[in-house]
Amino acid sequence: MHAITIPEPGGPEALVWDEVPDPVPGEGEVLVDVVASAVNRADLLQRQGHYDPPPGASRYPGLECSGRIAALGPGVSGWAVGDQVCALLAGGGYAEKVAVPAGQLLPVPENVDLRQAAALPEVTCTVWSNVFMVAHLRPGETFLVHGGSSGIGTMAIQLAKAVGAKVAVTAGTKEKLDYCSELGADILINYREQDFVEEIKRATDGAGADVILDNMGAKYLDRNVRALAVSGRLAIIGMQGGVKGELNIGALMSKRAAITATSLRARPLDEKAAVVAAVREHVWPLLADGNVRPVVDREMPMSDAAAAHRVVEESGHIGKVLLVTP
């Protein structure tokens, strides 16, 4: 098979479409013929040499994929060769084949195209686990998601609206904010021109956001705490704005607020399987009835993954950029 390899870390040109050995499914795994994968920020970090796969995972980038089951490993039940699936991966999605733990498989939802299903596993698992399983967003609460036009953001808007929350977003252009509005966002904040703390306070009569989903990390830490409501919950899932910030513990205590920080990639298999099962139970019906949908900006050949990485690095896209196999 062919896969995207990274002989040496570096810029997008470091990604090489090369012939490699086929993976062999082990105990509890299935082999998937990949139709599409999706570009995530973590893939960019891996390409740059800053985010190695966990031990035992594929060395090729790609944290999700869609395709068809080609073979079942020992001990697998409930799936059959030919099933159309999408999958949460620890790596290996940028390839023509990938071995996947069966607990991380999802059926392609009704009314979703097989290729576009590749845009779903990482965002649905990230949003559901952080916003609902950890931060416990409830109907009627105010939810702020930074980067509302991203893959994570577009899914977070839809799921928060589906449970009856009031949704605020930040984005850097009018085009992106308009798209967030079409998805259901109620409060639109241009972070280049507006202070999101002031805008959230204004929109909530001074109360603040009950839940914040943050991809920036250190850069937004202080302002996120100031933007929280009493008993608010801040869920940090990224470090685009740095890894070390100063925290005013007094401000956090005065609001009786909580901060969590999580990642999916390195979690134990049983934890990932539990998240995937929850997503299948709660999110898949919303996809099947059309209340929630994948947001795909464009599809590009997997062999040209370098060009796709440049698109994501420039942040000119909305939703996900897909890589499609030949």
C-alpha cells in the first residue's frame, strides 16, 4: 500500500507519499481500506516533530478515517467484511489501509456520504467527551467555543444547539462568523476586533459563559477565567496560544469554577472505546435525522497531503479538509 511518511520533521514538504508494508490486524482489531482521512492540527504538530504517536501506534499521521472493512482480526465480533465505517485513530489515517481497534469503529451514519464521514470521528469524540461528558453542558446554559469555524467549532455549535444551549463563537472574519450563524450560533465575536470577555458579559447581562471550549491554551487562560460564569467550566483541548500561562486562583475560586485539560490520542483503549460508544448513542441519531452534519471545506488527494497542510496552516478553510485515497 501507499501512505504518507515523514522521513524528517519539517514543513509541509516533509510529507512523502511512499510505498510501505500493509498493516496486519491484531487481536481485537479490524483492517480498513481507507477511502478518506481528515487533516487535524495534531497532524501538523506531528509533521513538525512536536507530537509523536503513542507507543504501539502507527507512525503515519492521521487521527481519523472512513472506509470499508477489509479483514477482521482475532476476537472481533459485531462487524463484517465490507461494512462501511469511520474510525477514531491514534495514527495511520493518511494511508490506503489502517488497522483499527474494534472499539474505535463507528458505522457510517445514515444520510452521510462515506468520504465525508471521515470528518466525524475526531470532532464528535472531542466535543462530546469534553463539552458533555466532562463539562456537562445543560439546556439553557451559555456555551462559548473558540475557533467556531474550525472542524471542532462547527460540530460544537451544532451539538450545543441540539441540546438547547445558547452558543457564542469567536472567529477572525465576517465570512466565518456568518457561517457559524448559519449553523445556529447566537453570539458572534470577531476576536480581531472585539474583546470576547466584554462581548460575553454584554450578551449574558454580566453572567458570563457556563462552559468554554478552548483551543488556545495559555494565551486565553486569564481571559477565559474572567469570561466564565459562577460555577462555570473551562475545557482546554489545544495549545495554539502556548503552554504556560498565569492563573488567578482567586478569580477561579470566587466563581467556584473548574478547569479541565484533555486529549484523546494517548488515552487507553477502554477509555477511547467508552467515548466512541457514547458518541454512537448520542450523536449518531442526530446525524441520521439531519439535525447535525459534517462540515467539509474541500477534498484533496491524499498523495498531495502537503498542499492540504498548507491550507490548514493558513486557516482559510471552514470545517474540515479531507484527504481522499486514489
